[in-house]
Amino acid sequence: MEFTTWLTLFAACWAISISPGAGAVAAMSAGLSHGFRRGYFMTFGLILGIWTQVLLVGAGLGALIATSETAFAVIKWAGVAYLIYLGIQQWRAPAKPLVAQQAEGALVTRRQLVMRGWVVNALNPKGTVFLLAVVPQFLNLKAELAPQYLLIGATLGFTDLVVMGGYTVLAARVLAALKSESHIKALNRVFGSLFIVAGSLLASFKRAAD
């Protein structure tokens, strides 16, 4: 991949990472509920999910998901169900200040946050179809493809590391400034609703061939 091509890819990756979506909601939700230090582990899971998507596209499985109605539907509805589940969990989360949660010990482990982030991005056929449309634009088909896919995955991972970290710390600082349980409950319900909206939007997404 030529350097000028990579610069274009780098710019595109920033746009992809910054654009609102289930990943951004998940990062902010983690910061809201667990603070930055613990909540940031959600970002590692989100990046693993992106790498899973790049691997699927590179292995040709992404094309199967995009063209097979059954494969697409299975992954899509699994993603929808998981996002709605996260929304219900966030909606019902206890309205406790962040300081109190940290003192009592977080109920969700770092490993669980990583897994949650991975599922959010890995079970998203919309992301697969998007990568199938974007990634080929930056590939040099005359050169070896594996290093190019590694570079694309690393670039996406880096931008997400920064952007999702920003979303996480933003939510954590907002929560740290809140003392009223009613305000925290309202925020929990806002993020819970955003998860459900993200699930609903994913449910309405269709294959290009449909």
C-alpha cells in the first residue's frame, strides 16, 4: 500500500470511528457505569470486534454474510438481541454515583467488558457489509494482501483506541460531576434507550441485494 493511499485510509478510519453507532454508545455506557479506568476495557473489546470483521472480510466470509440471506439474518438478529439486552440492562442499572460503585467494587469484570465490546462489533453485519465496500478501495491487488489487511486492521484499531477512549472519558467525567441519583438514573435510561435504538436500526438494515 502506497503512503498516499494509507493517508486516505487513515482519514477514512477517523470518520468511521467518530461516526455515532453502537460502538460509541457502548464506550460511553461503560464510562458512565464504571469510570474511565475500568470502562476503557470496553474499547479493547470493540477493537477486537473490528479485527474480527476485517478477518472475516479478508478470509472471504464477509462476502458470504453479505450474499447469504440465512447467514446475514442469523448474525443480524443475534446482534439486535444483544444490543436490546444491553439496553435493558443499562435501563435497569442502579442509580448509584460512580464513587460509590468504585468503593463497593464493580460487579462487571474487565474481561466481561472486553467480551461485551467484542460482541457489539463482531455481531454487526452492517459493519461487515461496510468493510466489504470500503476495504477494496485501498487494496493493491498486485501485492500480497495479508500485510495490507494487517495495516488496515491496525489503522482502524488505532483510531478506535483514541476515539472510543474519548467517548469513555467524556461519559466518565460527566458522571463524576453528578451527585443526584435521579440524574444518574436518567443517564442510565438515556444510554439504555440508545442501545435499544441502535438495535432497532440494525434490525432495519438489509443486504444490498434485498
